[in-house]
Amino acid sequence: MNNALPNPREEKKNAFTASDGMMRFNRVSPVSNGIFSLIFIVLATLCVVPVVFVIIISLSSEASISTKGYSFIPAQWGLDAYGYLWKMRSTIFRSVFNSIGITIAGTMLGLVLTTTLGYVLSRKNFFMRRFYIWFIFIPMLFNGGLLSTYVVNTQLLGLKDTYLALILPLACSSFYIIILRTFFTTTVPDEIIESGRVDGASQLRIFAQLVLPISLPAIATIGLFLTFAYWNDWYQAMLYISTSSRDLYPLQYVLVNIERNIAYLTNNAHVMSADATVLPSETMRMAIVVIIVMPIALSYPFFQKYFISGLTIGSVKG
Amino acid sequence: MEVRKGFIKNGSVAVKKKKRKQKGAWIDQLQLLLLAAPTTIWYLLFCYLPIFGIIIAFKNYRVAAGKGFIWSLLNNSPWVGLDNFRFLFSNNAQKTLQMFRNTVGYNLVFIVLGVAIPVTLAIMISQLYSRRMAKVCQTAIFLPYFLSWVVVGYFVYAFLATKEGLVNNLLLSFGNSPVKWYQGEAIGYWPYFLVFLQLWKTMGYGMVVYMAAISGIDGTLYEASVIDGASKWQQVKHITLPLLRPIMSIMFIMAVGRIFSSDFGLFYRTTRNSNSLTSIYTTIDVYVYNSMFNTSRPVYGYTSASGFLQSALGCIMLIIANSAIRRFDPENSMF
């Protein structure tokens, strides 16, 4: 189930079995195949083109933008945007490091929180199992809503303007726990846990040294869910980080705020130097978009099989 | 259960195990409880405290200076019964109606298209001759799912910006006058844009879920139907779709449970929260956000009331959808 599509090589290996011959006979007509292919090529292009477009814009010179606008074929290429990002590297690097740090810390914490409860729920003899199933199920049905959550997080937990506000609220989700519980129940043999118990290992040790090492695929799946969620998050920063704490901004939120930021930078640059008028603001924001998108676009094709397996387990009833 | 299995296989081992188990049972349970503790604390702080905090909706919440949230809530905020809700539906009726209409309206479209399109595409892609091409296209279509709405908002801006945007430049080069896309004059297009963007971003996800289900279908079913002379269309209608029904039911129930929620980023970021488009993108979430942050001071009363309605109605809808499915199709309900 890991790969949604059968491996083409395997298909070739069994090329002459009866069933394959049947499937060959049972194919759609070449015309339909052509039409379907065309539809998918169009859709695939539609999904990739904006990324390419933004990369091209970020590599256009500011002069080209002001005469020709955003275009797939700029009048003139240029690295103005990246040069400018380099000039304000203290701000940009700060937010890149924030994003990376938050992503790593959040993923670690999230994995600890989800795997432990996932394991506990997979133990059928745990006396509070039914209680815990409801305990994680109720928040899936009902939540406090934005206002109540915000008031609790700021006025009770004191998370306003801290890194914790960007990490803690996203760390755990009932969906992840259910995926892990399903994985532990279906793929970790009871014999392994029993053997650990017979050898006198504590539950913590069984969990850390026996269960986790053989559950790496599931851990990778949840880890990826968490990584992408943290890397893409801007909403928490918008809620909990005020303008007085710019140092805490993750990269995504810099992008949200960029209009305000560019105005701020322009004003400051004006004080410092005379060339503030040539500030490549149009291309610069696209350059930041590129910095955010590139790690995702380059890595997800290799990771998507873990995503798919997670989605498949997650949508199984259980 | 494990012990009982062992019992049938080998009596003496099971007896030994049982003794061990009784001796170490409570310590075992305690260790499991300990393992569950960090997550329990997380849930109490980040899920159950806000659920408890929902009583703000029935109070006139006032922050007491220097005192915490719970003290303020319990001692400094008088009960006002349903006053907050009354305000929502009398003084504020027009806006309330608008946000509910937007939220539910968009979600209805998303539910219908969000099931129909991915299922169709998943069936189509499973029919492609070239596996390699199927894989490449599926990977490309999955890409937008991994991007944030902020980034998507900038993609949209690259096309729709008034001065530099690609669309306006094309319009100009064909001799048409440019359109101010983020202004009131383009308001009629935005519902279509929003639906398109939502589908564009989530299509790949739905497709992958249904493709996985299709690849799990037993191939002999199709072979048997071919021998009986079934056409491709009949195969889809009588084999593929019925076998996709369990997963479609689950996706449907979950979507109905979210019918009063909206993806804040879609509505708030892709429209660049333009003032002249508010009637198009103000969903409950956007409304709550605006009345908390885009005002001089947060309005607790009717904001929390709309948040409460959103949660409560969503929960009710989920239960209704689930019991409807359970009634007609008992095996495929979620709980």
C-alpha cells in the first residue's frame, strides 16, 4: 500500500501472465488514453507553472518589471532581488533560522507526544484505553474556537511573543495519534512486546527500544506531516507575535508582513543611503517566496510516498 | 487477548505468563499512564482549557488587571445568558447572515466538487497506459498541497496584480482595458477564483487518497466482469465506485463536520483581505479574526458567540452526517 502505483519494472517482469494479458485487453481505447493524458498534462502544468513563474519573476531585473510587468520572458534577467536579500541578510537569516529552529523543535516535540500516546492506545490491556480514546476523539468533534484558544494561550499560559506560541499549539493532533495507533496495532507483533515483558523490560524501554525502531516508516510519515505543517505555518505567528517582537518572525510571516516591512525598510534605507528609490521590492518578495518554496518543491517528490502511506492508514476506519 | 491465544497454544506457558502478569500488572499500567502523561497535559492545556473557556460566550468577559484568565472569567465576568447570541442575530443580523451564507455556501461547493473531481481524476489516472506518466503527473498535481496559502497568495498576485500582473498585461496587449482584480469591480469573479484555488490546492490530496483505494481493489473482479462482457463504464459504475464508497463516506462525513469552518488562509490571504471584497470572503473564521484583531480592542461577546455556534453546529452536523450514513450504509459510518 506504500506505493499508490505499481512499480513499472515489476509489471514488466510479469508481462506474460494471463492476468496481465487480460488487463491489456481491458484497457481504455487509445483515443481515451490520449484525451486522459492531455487532461493530466494540462493539470500538471497548471500546478507547476506558478512556481516556475515566481522563480522567473525573482530572477528578472527591476527595470524589466517596471516596463514589462511580470512576464515569463523578462526583458532583462538580474539578481537584484537576491542581492537585496543579501544586503538585509541579518533580518532574512534571522527569520530563516527561526523557521528552521521552530520546525526542528516542533517536529521533535510532536513526535514524542504522538508516538507515546499512540503506543499507549495500541496496548489492548491498558485499563484507561476507552477513556483515552474518547479523550482524543472529543477534540476532533468540538473545539474552543479561535477566541477562547487565543485568550487561554495569551492570558493563562502567557505564550504571547514567545517561540513556544509557534511550537506548542501545533505539536499534537488526534489524527496523527490515530494513524500511529493503527500502525502499532497492525504492524508491531504482540510477540515482540510480550518478549520484552518476559525479559523484564519496562514499558518505556519496550516502547523506546523495541517498538520505535521497527516503526520507522510510520514515524517518518508523522515527522513529515509535522515538518511541513511547521515550515508552512504563518497563522500562529500572526496571532501571537506582535510587531514589537520582529526577531521571532518565521519566514512565512515575514512574507505576510512584507508590504509593511518594505515600507519600513524603505524608510530606514532612506535615512541611511540615497539609493532607496531603486529598492527592488517587487522582485524581492518573489525571491522570499522562492526561498520558502524551493526546499519543499525539491524534497517532496522523494518524501511523498510516506505521506501517501500516512494518508492511507489515516483514512482506514478504526 | 494475547494471553488467551497463548493459553490455547500452550497451557503451561500461559499459566506462567498469567502469574507474571498479575504480579507486574499494576506497575505495567502505571508505566503506560506515565508514557501517556505528556500528551495528556498537552491535551488539557491546548484542547480542554479552550473548550472550558467557551463559557465566555455566555458571559460578559472582562479582564481583571493583574489577575489570570480563570479568575477573570469566574469572578469578574457576569453571566449574561444568551445576550451575546441575541446581539449576533438582531443588531448584527445582516453580517451574521452573510458570514454563515459564505461559510456554508463555499463549503457545499467544496464538498460536491471535492469528492467528484478527485474521484474522477483518480479513476482516469489509473487507466493511463504509461505508469511513468501517471506517476509524474500525480506528483506534479500533489505539489500545491504542500504550499502555504501565503505562498499561494503570492502566486495569485503574480497573475492578478493591477500594474505588473500577467493577466492585465495580456489584456493590455490584446487591446483590452486592465481590470483592478482586488477591487470592487472584479467582485463577481472572486467566488470562482476561490473555488478554483481551493480545488487547485487540495485536488492532489484527494486524488492520492482515492488512487490508493483503487490500487487496493482486487484485479480479479475486473477480469471476471470483462469475461461477462462489461464495458469500461460499467466496470467503473459497478466495481470501482461501490468499492470506493467506504472511503468516500469517511471523507464526506469529515467534510460535513467542517461545514461551518473555513480555511482562513484561502479567504484571508489570497484576497489580500481587500476591503472592497469583504462580502465575498468574510466567513465565520475571517469574521472572528477581524473582530479580534482588526479593531481597536477585541470584542469578546459576540465573537465568542459566533465561535461557539461554529463549533457546536459543526459537531451536530458531523453527528447528523454520520447517522445518515449509518442508516443507509451501516458499514461505512465513521463511529
